[in-house]
Amino acid sequence: MAKHGKKFRAALEKVEPNRKYTLEEGLTKLKEVAFAKFDETVELTMWLGVDPRKADQLVRGTVLMPHGLGKSKRVLVIAQGEKIREAEEAGADFVGGEDMVEKIKGGWLDFDAVIATPDMMRLVGGLGKVLGPRGLMPNPKTGSVTFDVRTAVNETKAGKVEYRVDKTGVIHVGIGKVSFDEQKLRENAQVLLDAVIRAKPSTAKGKYVKKVNLAATMSPGVLLDETAYVK
């Protein structure tokens, strides 16, 4: 089992054991303990009281982070005809049709988001085993299968992110960078928290939000007071 280094242990000593912070306090503490030389990603993790094995308890959706994520996503659009030009004009990084599908089948995955027009899903559907596990499979529910390519590209570039509960009932989403000021991180986090609360399945039993944690890439996590998000 890997041991944590001196910097991590020193940072961990600054986090009070078993204390649950407010969102504002948690962000202040997170910035205090961050020690990496690079600009770490800040991630919000939520443990939910749902059973993801049941289709009616899958918690998923998209949110547009008001302050972005600190980097521009590399967007691939799979389309044909006039939609190719629309995607290029919107600023998509990679655009194509069947050629892109074949390229992915060959192992190419140098992108962060995929948008496809509905008429191309007959080809894109065959990429499920490759794109699905990576959270990259286009889906109508998240707005990534659409003929409105321009809007989809613009929103993705602006900081639209998907959240989805995993098989253990946990949601992990990046909300920005350590270099962001606390207000921007707080507003990004609040948008995500509110969206997940609204997405509570009517069939979920018991406590919905069981645990909430903030952490940067290399730093120890900070527990938030989950009772603030239980409606």
C-alpha cells in the first residue's frame, strides 16, 4: 500500500478530523492545504442513497458551470452535410463523419467530449464499449445528441459538464481549479449541488445525500456538512 508523502501528511494535519465544514469553510480550507506545484483540479464528490442498479434511481444530468472549469474541452462533433460546417464555425476541435468513427475504432481518443447528430447515431452506437466506460458516449438526455450543433459546442466549451452516479452510488465532478477565487468555486459547486438535489429520484428511500467531500488533485479531502443538502 502506497504511503503518502510529507507534504500530504502536513496538509492532512491542517484538516480537523471528523469535522464537517460549510461549503464556504471547506473551500477556504481546501485552498489552504493545496500544495502541488501545478494548478490542481477541484472535485466535488457526493455519496447518494440510491440504488444505481435500478433504472428509476439513476441520477444523471448536465450543468453549465457559471465560471467554466479552467480549461477548454477538446470537442469532437460527428455529423454530416451542413452540420459539418456548423460545427467548424462553432469552434469544434475535431469534425467528421464515418471517418471519425473509424478513427475511434482504431484507438484514437484525443478528445474530452463528443457531440453527434441523431442521423449519425447508427454509426456512433457501435462505439458504446469504447466511449461508454469513459463517460464520452453521446446521449439525447445530456444534449450531446442533437441537430443544434452550434449550441451544443458553445455550451460544452463554456463549461457544460455531465454528472452521473456510478455503480456504487457516487458522483464525482470537477468544479474548477485551485487558482479560482473562492466565490467562483462556491458558485460552481452550488450549481452542481442544486442540480443533484433536484434530480433526486422519487423512488429513492432514506437519506438521499449521505456524504459530500471536496478535494484537489493531490490534496487531502475536506468533508462538507451534508445535512445542508438534505431536503
